[in-house]
Amino acid sequence: MSKVKKAEGKLGVMVVGLGAVTTTFMTGVLMARKGLAKPVGAMTQYDKVRVGKGADKKYLKYDEIVSMATLDDIVFGAWDVYPENAYESAINCEVLKEKDINPVKDELEKIVPMKAAFDKNFAKRLEGDNVKECKDRWDMTEQLREDIRNFKKENGCERIVVLWAASTEVYVPVNEKVHYTLADLEAAMKADDKENIAPSMCYAYAALAEGAPFIMGAPNTTVDIPAMWEMAEKTKMPIAGKDFKTGQTLVKSGFAPIIGTRCLGLAGWFSTNILGNRDGLVLDEPANFRTKEVSKLSTLESILVPEEQPDLYTNYYHKVRINYYPPRNDNKEGWDNIDIFGWMGYPMQIKIDFLCRDSILAAPLCLDLVLLSDLAARAGRWGTQRFLSFFLKSPMHDYTKNEVPVNHLFQQYAMLKNAIREMGGYEADQELD
Ligand SMILES: NC(=O)c1ccc[n+]([C@@H]2O[C@H](COP(=O)([O-])OP(=O)(O)OC[C@H]3O[C@@H](n4cnc5c(N)ncnc54)[C@H](O)[C@@H]3O)[C@@H](O)[C@H]2O)c1
């Protein structure tokens, strides 16, 4: 029997950033609710997990195994640096055609962003002025907490989930003096330590303090620090991160296992992208790209491990580039050149050219991460949700204990299925489906 609390009442989904990804997510949910679009790519809406074994086995959708919030339960809220409402922003982002936005225009227009907790030093290329006046980082956090409480009350929500899908901030290296304990983190907020406390940390702290799970969709280190793990433990809330696994890294984490499973060698893997949306513009700034680079580079090393197979994976060259190229807007093109070697070391090449749509790939991840984090909270799970690694480029793990993240797509999928089974009161297992 499942011990998960039932998903009753409205679920407030408060997103940080009302840009390409989140307006595509919102529009899709609202259109699907009206039966005018299908939520393609969302595991929570389509995937079936086997429960039971042998003659008793059945394949069930997630909501047939555990109580899940439905699309109808969702109420959207947002914060952004720019004042445009979700309709205006969806039109400006040019991800979706107007004919796919207009049927839900009224609902989108009602989603007006609250003032952002923002500091230009963390995203220099943004010029918006829909920004909170804050005395210090502690005050920033307090104001966000008030926003969450007001939103919950005004919209009659039972539960809230906060999702960061705002711009990538500049890289904030983990600082043991500030980021290792909750007491130090709070002291730094009160001392207005602007260098070590990114605005995203204020959102995360505020969410957890208000009893809401927090998801980091960008590569920011926000909740990937021991102080936030302590906060999640104290508040008994789930956290997940970091960086949506959408295009190139999805391919990488699904394709690298082919090389590893077949015991082929790897000499190098060069990944490059062109994209022209605002995300691309922010990532054109070297300090912001650094955050993304760290996240993107981590994928291969835990799948093709040099120490485990020195003949095959020693010293392979792994490079990732992102180039801002306005004409493509949200339609990213990702190239991968993979230099492999086979029998007696003879070289071969694989080329992958993925003409993808960034926000079309990210929107279903937003839905899955939000619904599954809400599920985790109702199941009494707190702290880092490893079963959500499937959706993330750089899954959180306890690096203070030298824990290694799982990046292999199919191992991540096994973790996801087992978590759903366990929360549904079934046994986790390793059977082949
Ligand atoms: N689309 C993908 O495939 C993908 C994959 C992985 C990660 N991401 C990440 O998702 C994020 C969103 O991507 P996007 O294409 O929607 O970008 P976008 O630039 O269209 O939207 C981001 C929005 O966040 C706002 N913002 C920035 N700082 C803020 C703050 N402190 N508070 C509130 N709002 C703030 C910006 O004004 C902007 O409107 C980026 O960090 C991106 O790196 C996207």
C-alpha cells in the first residue's frame, strides 16, 4: 500500500523566470488542459512502469501507482526582472506560434511576474527593472517568503513548488566558510555577502522555509551546497538539481553507454552548439558560461571512467562550447564529434547533428520535475532527490563524501522507476522489463 499523502487541492507552481522555457511550459499545460495540445515528452503523462514480477506483472502509468497532482490542479505564479505578462513574454520569445498561444491568452495574461530578487552582477546582460528594493540578502529572502505566502493564500493553494528556470547566474564556487553550514549561510545573508549569496539562494531558502520543494533548472550551485542540504533536512523538504537535461547532454548520456557497453575506446568528444535566445545571450558572457561548462562537462566522466578501463578511456579530450547566434533563436543546433577507436586501436568517428528546440525539450521536464517533487514531498522524502537525476544534466550528489553522481541515462531511469514503485508501495527491483 502506498503511504503517500493524497494530492488534494490546488498545486501552486511558482516559477523564477518568465522566459522561453517557462512560458512554453505554461502554455502547453494550459492548452493540454483544454484538450488543444498533447504534453508530449512528459514522463508523468505517458510513461508506464512495470510493477510486480512474472505472471503478476502489470505496466501502469505513474498516477495509477501513486497519487499525483493533475494538470487541472496547477496554478501558475512567476517572478521576473522584466514586467511582461506570460502572454506577452510567450509572444516575444517566439518559441510557439501565435495560433498555439492565443487560445489560452486570457489565462496567460493573468500571470503577471512579481518583482524579481535580482542582482545585475549575477547576469550582466539583463536590463529589466521589475526588481525588488532590498536592504540586504536576508531582506531579499524575507520578501520572497512573503510573496510565497501571499500567492498561496490568494490562490487557495494546498501546496507550492518553486522552480528556477531563470537565467544562469555567474559561477559561484562553493566556499566552505559560507556554504557548508546553515548557520554560516544565514549569517552571510544577514551580513549582505553579495559575492557568495546569489539571488537564487534567496529563492531556494525562501521556498524551503515556506514548506515548498525547490528545483534548480539552471546549472547554478544554489542548492548544491551542504548548507542547503541542512536547510532541506530541517524543513523536511525535497530539493532537486541541477540543469535540465534537454538536448546535447541527453544525447550524450544516452549515447555514451553505447560506447561503454560495447567496450570501444574514446579519444575525444567535441560538443558545440549555436543558439540565439536570451539564454544564449546570457551564456555568451564568460562568467555565466563557466557555470554551464562545469555542468555540461561532468556527464561523460562518470559513464566512461578512465580508472575502470585505462585502455579505453585514459586521457580522452572532452570539450563543450556554446555560441550565441541570434538567427536561430530558440532552435538550437548541437553538433557532437566523437572520436572513438576499435580493434587494435583503429580510429573511427561518429557525428551527431541535433536540430532541436530548446524550450520544447525543456517544458516537459519542468512539468515532470514539478509534479514529482510535489510527490516526493507528500511521500515524506526530503533532501536531494536522486531519482530525479534522469531529468538533470549535473545531478546533485554529496561531493563532501566523494559520492559519484549517476549520469548514465538508463541507470537514472532505473532509479526513477524504483522510486515510483517504492512510493506506490511496491518493491524496488532490478528485473528486465
Ligand atoms: N531550454 C533548455 O534546453 C535548457 C536546458 C537546461 C537549462 N536551461 C536553463 O533554463 C533557464 C531558462 O532558460 P530560458 O531559455 O527560458 O531563458 P530566458 O532568458 O528566456 O528566460 C529566463 C528569464 O529569467 C529572468 N531572470 C533572470 N534572473 C532572474 C531573477 N533573479 N529573478 C527572476 N527572474 C530572473 C530573465 O529576465 C528571463 O526573462 C536558463 O538558465 C537556462 O540555462 C535551459
